[in-house]
Amino acid sequence: MDILRMDLADTGSPEGLVSLILKHEPNLPLPVPIEKLALQLEVEEIAELRTEGFEGGLITDTIRSRGIILVKKGVNQPRRRFTIGHELGHFLIANHIPDKDGQFLCSREDLRVLSAKEGDRRAKMEVEANRFSSLILMPPPRLREAFKKHPSPSLEQVFQLADQFGVSKEAMARAYAEYHPESLAFIVVKDGKVGRVYHNRKRFPFVVASRNRSVPHGSLFYQRNMRIGVPSEIDGRLPDLWIDVPRGQRAPALSEQVCLQNNGFALIMLWHERAEDEEEESEDMTTRDRWRAQQELYRRD
Ligand SMILES: [Zn+2]
């Protein structure tokens, strides 16, 4: 690696930082060697976090002349890698100001924040650090290569890519929904109840199933004889199980794939294909065009 911290000066956004890192290091192996990268970018050390109730931390000063990343002991590799990416984000994003004197402390919840209310400065920093971590661990150009090779979305591919990129299945599902050219959503289920929902808000319709409610009846989730860790078939479902279909409009096709996991968890993939009458089709084009334009923008970033 030969990237220097000063190569990243004057760049404040997670997207800008990651584009620059990828430009300087076009041949980063997978999984991205996040510890090595952090040390290369002047993090002094990655040490054990001893503060109870937190997942990660960063010891630094306001001008970021030094940085020590702290990670909770005993967490699995994907979680550890995501936390390091997150703290590296705090270290590199210039306008992130530590809470107390010279320290960031980040909880499990902080590491999951994906959006912040207007004016909530602290939450905004967490959102940006998470975005940085996702982007650097799962660089969109590398995801796109994988999608090109296997264009048909599946939970099998989500799991395979999670392994390949060294991230959790859930983190991969989130990036997958965001960057896969198909219109997808992922539902995290815990003990039969709908939990976190990941979908690209611009492309996937609003998911009506509400949090903490049971998975809707009629879902493949209730199919018998499913084995833990083995994804079901991908099968068509009635779309209004999950999404809002306005009266009088032709319903789009919606497919589902379910995989039961350990400890009462399950992951559901929803795949939404628009109805194929003419009007819908032209709209489909504009959705796709918009998506392409967005990807173009990102490439130029
Ligand atoms: Zn944080």
C-alpha cells in the first residue's frame, strides 16, 4: 500500500474519501485489509476497548494529530472489521468532533444508525462513519463486478459475498439492496417478527409490513421443512403481502426467498418486478435510467 493520509486531505464525505482510497489503491484484495489500511493512514494502534457497553472507540484530539482505534474484545471478525472501518471513518472525516476530550465511544446502536434527524449532529457523525465503513469494506465497483457475473439476485449470493468481503450477512444484505440493479428489499426477522428492513428507497416500493409485527401470513417464511442456513426456493408471492398496491393498478410481480438462521433469526429477500403493461414499462425505463445516472455520478465522485 502506498496511499498517504495527506492524499485524503480536503475530502470530507465518506463517498469522497472512499473514492480517493480506491483510486490510490486500485488493487485492494478482498476482504479489504482494513487493519493494515488504518495503520497505513496513520492510526497508531488497534487496541482493546475496556469501556463497558460500547463496541468501539477512537482516542484522538481535535486536530486529529493522532489516533488509536479501540475494539471490544471477543467479537467475531465481520463485526470487528466493521467497527474498525467505522472508527477509521471518525478519524478521517475532518468535521467529526469527539464527544468528550479526545474520545469517540460508539455503541452497538451507533454502529447501526443509517439516518439522522435534521440537526442531530452526533447521529449524523455515526451515520457517516457507518457509510464510510460499508463503502470501504464493500466497495461498490467490486460489488458491481460480482453482480455482472451473476445478475440474478439470491440469498445464496448475499451469503457468498458476505464471506468474500469479510462482512456480516446483514451488512452485505444492506449493500446488496442498495447497489444491485434489481429492485430488492431484505427483511431481518427475529422470533417471527419483522425487524430491520433494508431497501433502496428510490427503487423499491414502500414496505408496508410494520416492525415488531408478525411476518405476514402467506409468506414463504411459514413454509414447512426449512432447514437453518439453507435458503428456500425463490417463489412468487402476492405483492400486497409486503407492499402497497394502489387500487386499480396492475400488481407488480413480487418474489420471496427465505433463509432461517440461528437464534430465531431469519432473512427474507423480496424481489420486485414491475408490471409489464406499456405505461409501466416506460416508467420502468425511467427508474432504470435514474438509477444509471446515479451510478454514473458515483463513479465520477
Ligand atoms: Zn461512532
